[in-house]
Amino acid sequence: MKKFLASLLLMAVIPAQAATAPKPSITDWAQLAVATVQPYDETANAEAQVAAAFARARKSHKRVLIDLGGNWCVDCIVLANFVRLPEMRRFMEAHYEEVLVDVGRFNRNLQIPARFGITKKLEGVPALLIATPDGRLVNGDNVFATADAHSMTPQAIAAYFAKYAD
């Protein structure tokens, strides 16, 4: 009985990982090829893009990944290029419906994070909102984890995406 209770307690403390993280082909950011330096479309209709991602997610049963960022942000550019690596692209396409939302200099499209209760100034970007197809935020305590992406290892970022994958 003690072992059973200990197992239950351990399961409550350590969140189950929904997916196995891919092994990135790079181990250091210096190895990352920069394919895009402006990943965010500053003229896009963010409302329409987010609505389309949720519509796709309801059909595909994947999670929605809303990447809030700006083209001025080095960490945003690092993250956008990282998810373009072939092994990451396969993983992301298997688990997420992605949408990149330009937040300018924290003055544009802020109604998107507000939907999820994030109404104060963003703590940093990239901020990642990961939601179920019905709109429930699943990473609410970890939205700003990648705001300092360049200080994380590529494997740590892959593990972050795996942690919240469906």
C-alpha cells in the first residue's frame, strides 16, 4: 500500500510527458542555420490566423501553438529557425497547429494573449501559448519559458515542445 501511495504521489508531482522529444541535429546555437530573419508577418490578420489554427486543430486533434513575438527579437528568430530543422518540423507538424503572431514592441495583437488571461505586459518574447482545440491553455505556468531561448540548449527546447504535445 505504501508503494502504491508513493507511486500516486510521484505521478502527481512529476507531470507525464505526452511525447518523446526529438533529438535535434544541433547541440549548440552556433550550428543553427538562419533561414529567416523576419518570421512574423507584421501585416497579418492575427485574429483570422488564430481562428484558422483552432479550426485546423479541431479537425486534426492537435494542440494549437501560438508563438507571440517580434522580428526585432533575437530569441524569436532563434526559435523560428530551430523549429524549421527537419527533425523539429516533423515533430511540430505531428503535434501542433502553429501560428506566429506579431506583437510588435508589445503594442500589437495583445488581444490574443488576453483571451488566455494574460492581460499584463508580456514578460518577454517569444511567448508560447499552447492550447487544446477547445481553447484551454495547457502551459499557463510556462508561457514565457522560451523568452530567453538562446540560453537554453536545443534539446531543452525540444523537450519543452514534447512536454505539452498532445
